[in-house]
Amino acid sequence: MDRYMANSLPGLSLPNILTISRIALVPVFAVVYVATDSYHWVAALLFAGAAFTDWLDGYLARKLEQVTPFGAFLDPVADKLIVVTALVLLIGSHANPWMTLPGIIIVGREIVVSALREWMAEMNRRGLVSVSWVGRLKTTVQMVAIIVLLANPPEMRPWAIVGLVLLYAAVFLTIWSMITYGRAAWPTLRDGLEDNKG
């Protein structure tokens, strides 16, 4: 069967609808989080639901053979939107360097790796920087850390500390995965620099 199946709705398959719903949850959980401290746990549940759809839409796309170029583009965009939004909210809520530093590192990594993948796609070598097991582990730890932190304000110890510890573990995996992608892409980057010199 062809890898790109025709969809029941123009341009939309079930996995794509789930991805769009994840994007739609971004402003909802952000408003819930900032509205009142009493409902941080609701924001955490909404974020957890969005994180679950990240796994579910990928699983369904493969299972139903509905992998599409649109979905391949939109899925990482949705992931970055919800993670960056959550980190911005947490940085504002905690207002300390212990939260700000890992937030900056994670967001910076997302920007660098996205640019790297775009470059590799231009060079027809995107497969060299496809998601690795380190990247998947990073995403899992990162999502769990954010859920714990969203549900527990800074004063809610020890859970807020547990969330920070998990976030720093995610930072370690973030740096590791970025180095892994960089090493895989370096020969292509080097060739591109040499071509520009020529």
C-alpha cells in the first residue's frame, strides 16, 4: 500500500486532527495556568493530554499508513509550541535561575536542532539527523518533568524539587542528543562550508 494514503477529509487524517488539537490546547492550558494557582493541576492535566496525543498521532499515522508530508511538518511544530509555552510559563512562575537556565538550554536546543534538520533536508540528508533513542528518552523525561512542575508551584515541595531534578536530567539528555545530531551532520555542514569558499 502506498505510504501516503488519501485522507477522508481534504488534507486531514485522524493523526493530523490530533496534531491540530494539540496546538489548540496550547492557549487553553496557558490561560488555565495563569488564571489562578488553584488550577495548576488542571493545566498539568491538559499538558499531559497534549503530550499523549504526541505519541498517539505518531502511532496512528504508522498503524493506519497515513504518514503525510503535512503531518511530518506539523507534528514537530506542535511539540515545540507546547513545550516552549510550558517552559515560558514555568520560568515566569518560578522566577529564579534554577528554572530559567534549563528552560533557556532546552529552548535553544530546539531552535538549533530545527535549523540543523532544515539544513540537512536542503542537502537531501535529513535521515542522518532523524530522531534517535536519546532524543526519544529526552522527550519522555522532559514531558514528565514539565507535568510535575506545572502541577506543583515552586512552594509545593518536595514535588517541585522532583520536577526540577527531572528537568535537569532532560537538560543532560538535551545536550547529549544535540551533540549526537551535530556529529552526524558535521560532514555535511563541512562540505557546505567548503562549497561556499569555492
